[in-house]
Amino acid sequence: MADPKGFLTTDREVAKTRPVGERVKDWNEVYVPGSLLPIISKQASRCMDCGIPFCHNGCPLGNLIPEWNDYAYREDWSAASERLHATNNFPEFTGRLCPAPCESACVLGINQPAVTIKNVEVSIIDKAWDKGDVTPQPPERLSGKTVAVIGSGPAGLAAAQQLTRAGHTVAVYERADRIGGLLRYGIPEFKMEKRHINRRIEQMRAEGTKFRTEVEIGRDIDAAKLRKRYDAVVIAAGATASRDLPVAGRDLKGIHFAMEYLPLANKVQEGDLTVAPITAEGKHVVVIGGGDTGADCVGTAHRQGAASVTQLEIMPKPGEERNPGQPWPTFPMLYKVTSAHEEGGERVYSVSTTHFEGDEDGNVKALHLIEVEFKDGKLEQKPGTERTIPADLVTLAMGFTGTDQENGLVAQFGLELDARGNIARDADFATNVPGVYVAGDAGRGQSLIVWAIAEGRSAARGVDRFLTGASALPAPIKPTDRSLTV
């Protein structure tokens, strides 16, 4: 145990963010560089080394949190990095992007603020990169087997790295022009600078993983032909079919899915564009959807110079404390103020969009909404609460409905889908097509980055066993496992 009295003598302290007026003028990460290291050892000392560490249950990766907290407290950064990488291929991604269900399950969180697990995690991995502790781990020998991975998000990259290190020859196919999937083009730069992806890709290249960009399986290469070319295939194409809003006026110009809007802003940061073709500059922006993707749209609109930003959510405003129906150690629905929300804008809860209004040129100019409430388990409109708000740019961030079926990948493979429209798989993450496996949101549905990495690692074990008859690779989850929620 790091410090037997750490949780009694040290208060929770989180990473410091840069002043709002400064950070909205650039696209760098919102945190003050280097602000964590002076405090992180004491924060790690708050870990109680519990007899039953429920943080393990909260995290699908099974991260060895008490162990690397102890090493961080002692400032043994190399040992901490080794323990961190034992369960997580990309802790710099999860340490920045995961909503930390591990912290919700922290035993200390029963009656005190939980340990700052995410902050400790990101401090360890950033220090490991600075010290040169993160190096390529090529396999000692090759198996002679080949694997294609479709999709280069966290699930695909995790599966590819595990299978490469197991000795298989792996090629990752990505339909975008750069590797990273939603990490690259769905996550704004201010949440995670893309240099973190770039150096992981270089590590994977040095280990032997091959990457093929601007190749969409189903359109550019027939899926059935790809299957014949490789000994196994892992589908990690995500759940990229955006949920639409079928109301009057939806076809007006200026209404876009979040994943039409966000990638363009990232392409500006990559240097591909000077100005984003869809921009919030000088516009009244309305974001429909109160989740993380919606918050990403809010922060992006601030940086593009929006005249106003309003975020709409159909559900009631969550409370700031756990309610009795969401007890520890479950992941509670709480009112969350992200860095984007700190930067301004209005958040409106319990409202539903009735229709959009356009101008004479077919551009959206207003959004009509009405308040809603739950009655007898059903969402009902409240008469007399209709109102109109200005809207020059509307982004739809209401989640995703399943994997893309328009590109032909599902049909060409002959894949079976489950009742939710996800690709069906068995206990080994295998689909109904021999040698074809599925990992991440394509099989699970829209989920968190930690679940994507856990799925990639688990699917890799299934593939390895299919190719060689046995596998020593870890499988932290089963396809049927679900988040620790109520």
C-alpha cells in the first residue's frame, strides 16, 4: 500500500485546465502542460489497495490500478508503465478520453471523492514516452499466418497490435486517409492531440503491422475476395450509422450529422484544409444531443467563433449526486460539466425538436422545440411550452444505430446481425463466417473506448486460437459482458 493514511490526509486534486479565454483561441489540449506531475504522487497515495478493488470491475480492461498507483506514488515510472501496459495497449488514449467508470467504482468513492485514476494513468504513460520506456515489441518468430483488420479505431488497433505481437502478419485497412478511426477524426484536437496517435502508429509499424489507408472494404475491395486473401479477418469498422432526426425541415441546408461536422475541423488541424467547409463562425449553433459527441461539437463551435451555442437534450437534467437507484459501484448518470461546457453556451434539458424553419434560400434559420416529460414511462409533450430558437448551423449528435451496411461489407461477407443491428458473434468473437471475427462497436454497438480496446484484445485471442489451435493472449471480456450499471 502506497501510504496507509493517504486517503485521509490528501484531498482529491485534478489536472488544471488553461484559462477559457486562452484555450478557445487554439486547438491544443485544454490542460496545463506538466501540471500533473507535481501532484500525482500524492494523488496516487489516496489509493487504499483494497482487498477487493472494485475499480477492476468498473474497468473492462481489468487495469491493475492499485499496482500502478503504488509505483506512481514511489515515482517508479518504468514499473508503473509496465503494469499499465499489461492490460491496456493505449493508456494515453483512455487516460484522456475515457469517462472513467473505474473512478465510479473506486471503493474510496463510497464516502469520499474517488482516486483520480485517469490523471494517474495519463501521467504514467506520458512519463513513459518521455523516458523512452515505450518501445516496439516485435515478435520473436512469425507464424506464417495473415490477418486483415478492417477499421483502425481503438478496437482495430488493439486487435492488430496483439496479433502482430503473437507473430501473425497483420494488415489494417482504413477507409479514411489517415489511421485512427474516430480517434483521428471524431475526437477534437483539444481533447486529444493527434501526435499521441501518430507515435503509437510508428510503434506498431516498427513491430511489423502494415497499414492501408483510403481503402474501404465493400466498395474498393470486395469483402469475399479479402477473406480469400487472408487466413483470418477482424471487422472493427465501428457503429458509424448516425441516428437521424426525421422531422419537417430536416433537408434544409446547414443541418449536419456530428460526424459530418467534426472531421472537417480536424482536417484543418491536420493541414489538409485552410477553412472547414462547415464552420460555426458567426453562426447561431444548435447541438442536438447531450452526450460526449455533442460536447465535442460545442467545443468545436466555440473555437470556430460561433455567435451562440445551444445544446439540447431530450432527457431530464441529471443530478449532481448519486441517486438511490444508481448505487456504488455502478456508473451513475450525473450532471457533467466538460471543458467545452466551461467555455460557454446554453444547455437545455427535457426538450424535443418539432421542426426546422428555413429562409427563402433553403438554409435553416430557426429550430422549433417543445418541452417534454415522462409520464407512466412514456415521453410526452407539454402543451403550451413551444418556442423557437435561432439556428444557422445544427449538428445532430444523437448517437449511432449500428454498423454501416451501405458499403456492402455486411452483405458481401454474408454476416448475420443481431436484434440491435450489430454484427452477431459467438463467445470467441467469431461471426457466422468461418475465420471472420468482429470487435468493438461493430459487434457491441456504440460504447466507450475502454470497451473497444478490451474487445480488440479479446477478439485477438479468438483469432490467435483459430489460427494456431491455442492462445496465450489475454481476453479481458466476453461478448456478452456489459457495463456495471443499473
